[in-house]
Amino acid sequence: MAAICSVETQLAVERFLYRQAEIVDDREWDAWLALFAEDGKYWMPATADQEVADGQPNIFYEDLFLMEMRIKRVCHPYAHSQAPTQRLSRVVSNVIIESEDGATGDIVVRSKFHLVEYRLDDQRYFGGKYRHHLKQTDDGYRIQLQRVDIANVEGPFGYVLQTWL
Amino acid sequence: MPDGQEVHYGDYVQDDRVHKAVYADQAVYESELDNIFHKKWIYIGHESQVPNPGDYWTTWVGKERMIMSRGSDGAVHVLYNRCPHRGSLICNNEHGNAGKAFRCPYHAWQFYMDGSVRQVPMKQGYDGVIDYKDPQFSMVRAERQGNYRGFIFASLSTEGEDLETYLGQGARAAFDDICNRSPQGEAEIVANCFRIIQHSNWKIFLENQLDAVHPSITHHSTGDAAAAMQKKYKDKTGDDAPMGYQFLADFTLPFEKWDSLQTVGFPNGHTQLTGYMGLRPRDPVTLAHEAALTDAYGAERMDEILSTNVHHVIVYPCLSVQPPLQQLRAVRPLGPNKTLTEIWHFRLKGAPDGIYERALAYYYHVNSPSTMVNADDLNNFRAIQEGLAMVGGGDWVSLHRNAGQDTVDNGVTHSVTGMSEMPMRNMFAAWKQFMTEGN
């Protein structure tokens, strides 16, 4: 499914996704939290065909409170598993807008990502797809829901995921 | 090497210290597979993982690849995942439904869920050569299989104690305490397995599970962050934060609290840590659970069940079980320095939804691949393994905390404090017994 939308909309959505990728790679935590709507959620399902998050196992399912908790943890001076910390680098592409609400300007958009995580002499690769529900506000887009489906969803994981992919 | 050229594994284990080789040496590891994982009772899965005929899940017992399947008659079977024809794995998927029969992808030999041969293609090639109904042409069943309250185990040895005897009081408590909390006396597994590789020896994980000194140190950052957000949540919303925040904040309980816990060691290495979490608050969920159990069993039995004070049980050598939170982690050694953990949680049949939500919250915060708790444990495990793999720098690992102070009564060992290293000493007593009993 793909929507017909203006070049301006496509560009604005792509810029938002690229900036989000940069923010999480560079650990700009205040900027990360500011990307989300007040009731926004970051969701990584535990299976590829999972339809709902509530009441089911998930790899990530976090609101702003839980995201802030995660940030407080990785910034804590005693967070020994952050010494050294992981370094992330990702590319976001294949940005396809699925729908644009004519009245509100809200967007549903899917995209692909490929990322490298480096930590402790070891490099891991993740690939997958994003699906963002973006809310149009006076101040630009905010994330209502970000769904992240990683290719290796069933693992096994060689280490946990300390921050968001 | 404590004993020159000839190695006696028993010498690696002393009353209050163990030699680093038990964690890092390839030969010791191979011997552990032979003497422990290929002989003792190893957890396979829960029968509710395979609810329908044709359902199967695969797993490991030591180096062996195993299948748990459900037959058309409802029976659960544990088989080696190997085609008797040319030896290929039969099931390449982690789980699925095989329909009426397993079908080998190489030459399409077909097998019923109990392993017996169903069909061989172009069988004229065997006419007058073999009888393919001969058991040697069936998939091989685990040497022994047992079921304790729905939890399926296998032993790859025809000899040894039966399952219930092997588990004894100490390990049976893990499963009894889960099932008893259900008004129907049964647990049902949630069909989701998180799998995480630990870059460390399997024993390091089991030891850590009952190590009550480490949480406040290892998990300091997570405990602090959770406590801070618990307060912020309340300030901002007026409501108490969800229970998961408390689970995380509990990791930084003061040492006096950990000190007041008990650890109990049983024969065969099974070991318990008695409860520390306030899992019987006066909230509506707990009250509804009490009511459901009272309806089923009466008030006195309800009180007995919910007062059971077992927080964590090691079912040696393969499981870490947290009954009041319905969590189960199975250990699958893949090498001396590599361990797969299979992480599950359960519903209690007939219990209120909120009891499941509590289990799910713990499963998410502590046991999921995004856990902020095991992130720190796994980091420690890797560092421990790397330290133990060195040739120099010392040979022994200290298990001296409160050594010589345990009390033993009828084969059951009690520590003087929850922070004692008795659990490790108890597990190593079994290790020494298992590694030397055949010699």
C-alpha cells in the first residue's frame, strides 16, 4: 500500500526519519524524547505477525516514562555495561508513505533500516523495517507509534539490546 | 592442575573454592556433558507447548538435538531430531505442526509423532533387504522421559533415579508452587521463547541466580533509574507506577534485606532462595486471586499456597525457576564459554488476568531481549569467563562467604544469611558427585 502525496510531504517525512536515526545513533536523549507524542510508544514485537502489543510478550514496548528510565540507566555512572558503550550507525531508506490524513496531516509511513552496532571489539548487524504513525503538530511531526520489526526477531540474541534500534 | 598428569575432577571442587578449569576447560566441559547433561534429568518443555496432534518444539540436551511432539493419541514424546536413514535433522524449524507425520527433507521418510516409521518412498528398494518397520529404522526416543505436573523432562541414560526422586522436595517445589497458585492446579505456557546467548559457562548463570550479594551492585543503575521514575510517574499522573517499576527498583534493596533472606540447599544440587518481593499486597488483583483459590481449595489451603515463600529455585543442572512470577529459564550449554538460555513464562489456569499481567511485566523487564537487568548480568558473565580463561593470575575461585557456617539437617542445608555462598557450594557438591560417581 502506498499513498499519493506531495513531494513536500515525502521530503518532510524523510527528513524526520533521517533526523530520528541520527538522534538515536548519536545518543541525543532529550531530542529523542521530544520526537514522541505525549502518549507515544516505541514498539518492537516479539513475532513478525504480531498485531497488538498490549497483554503480549514484546521485545520493546515503551512509553515516555519507560524510555526516560532507560536513558537514566544508560547515563548512570554505575552502568558498567555501558563502559564501553555501544556505538550505532544506521541507514534508513525505502521510505513509503502509506497514508496521509487530508484533515489532520497525520502520516503512516514504512521504511527499511540497516544498522551496525559496535561494542567491545564486536560488531552486530540488524536489519528490519520501521512503521511510523506520525502526528502532525504546529511544531512538526511527533511519533504516535513506532513499530520496529527486526529480521532476526526470534533470535537468538548474542547480547541484549540496551537502547532502541 | 591440582593432580599432575592425571586429572580427578573431584579435586577441582573443595569445600570453599573451585578450580577455574571447571568453567573454562574444554575437557572438563565434555566430561560434564557425558556425566551430567547426558545422564541426569534435563528439562525439555511444558506439555502445553504442544497442545495439538502434530505439534512439536525442538531443543537441546547437551550436544543432542531433541524434539518434543504430540501424537494423535494425545501422548507427548521426546525424540532425537535425527532421521534413521541417513542421519539428517528432521525438524529444521524451532517449532511447528508436522501434520500426521514428520517428513525428512532429504528422501521423504515419514515418521509418526512417536518416532515410528509411517512410510518410506519407493520401498521396493528395500524388499528382501530390510524390514523398514524394524525399530532401528524409527526415530530414536529419549532413553527415559518423565512428566512432573506438565513439565516434561528427559534423561539420555537408561539408568539412575526416576524423575520425581531426582527432583526431590527441593526441585519439585518449583513446579508445585507454580501449579498450586492456579485454581485449577495447572500452568499453561505462553508460546513465546526468548533466546539469549551467554558468552560464559552454564554454571555462572545458575550461580548468579541465587547470588543475593550482586543485585544491589550489578544492577545499581537500573534500580536507581526505576526508583526515580516510579516517583516521577506518581508525581505526574497521581497514580502508582505499574508493578514493573517496583520489580526493577527491588534490585537495589538494602543489604539488610538480602541478609535476612534464606537459601536452602537440597540433594542433587537443587537450591532455593526464599522470597523477598512483596507479592501479596492488598491490591484488587491479589484479592481476586485469593478469592479464586479460596473457592477452589478453601481459605486455609489458599493461605498456605500464597504464603509459600520460594522466590527462586535452581533445578540442577538445567533450570532457573521463579514460581511466584511464573518465570522459567532453561540452560543449554553450547560450549565451555557459550550457553543458550531459553526463557519462558506461564499463565495460571483460572487465575485473574492481573496475575498474568504481573508475570508478563517481569518477563518484559527482566527477561526480554531489551532487559535492563540482564544487560548487566551478561556483561559480568562475559567478563568472568574471560578472566577465568587466563592461564595466569590465579587458579581458584572463592566461595568462602559464610563457609563452614551452614547447618545441615537430613541432607538439607540452610545458610545463615541470604548472602551466603552456600548455593554455589551446594551446586558444586552435586557437580563433584555427578562427575566422579561413575569412576
